[in-house]
Amino acid sequence: MESMYNLSREVGEFADSPAMQLIRKGREEAWTEARQKIEEARQKEAEARRKVEEIQQKEAETRRKVEEIRQKAEAKQKRIARQKAAEAQRKIENERKSAVEKMLKAGIAKDSIAEFLGLSPQKLTAYIRQIQKAGSI
């Protein structure tokens, strides 16, 4: 017990010695430097996360724009297809009407015209009205 007492007294005497003050100062400086490095690392990590988030946002925006362009292209293709179909239908209607007109001028009976062209009586009547309205017959 006595030797432990003496040892603790000796250490206590050195606690305020210049050597111990330098050791404490060195430890404090080391801890301060370590804290600064940790803070710098945290800031760099936060900046890297921010940049990753910006990149992800830009990628999402690019994907959205690509999808928008794709949808516009599809809509345009559908519109063009509808226009072509409508134009083809108009052409068919005009050809039928022309055929009806020629057959009527040739004196062919309405029933025969309807049967030959595969027209319903109502459709044939509609063609005849259009032809009469145009003044062709």
C-alpha cells in the first residue's frame, strides 16, 4: 500500500509538470486536428451526396423528356395513320360515287347497282342524293 501511495504521489507531482502540460497540449492538438479532419470528411461526403442527388435528378428529367418525346412521336404517327385512313376512305367513297353515277347514266337499275357494288339501299340513296346535288344527273 505504501509503494502505491508513493507512486500516486509521484505521478501527482508530475501532473502539473511542463512535460505533462506538453503531453496534454499535444493530445488536445491531436484531438482538434482529428475533429477537423472528421468534419472535412463529413463535408466532402455531404457534397458527394448532393452531387449524386443532382445527377439522379438530371437522369430522371432526361428520362421524363425521352418519354415525352416518345409519346409525341407515337401521337404523331397515330395522327398520320388516321389522316391516311380518312383520305383512303374519301377516295373509296368518291370512286363508289363515280361508279354509281356512271352506272345510272348507263341506265342500269338501282337494285343491280347496289348488288354489284355491295351497297345497302340507304347508302345507294345517299350517293344518288350527292350526285343530284352536284348536278351530274
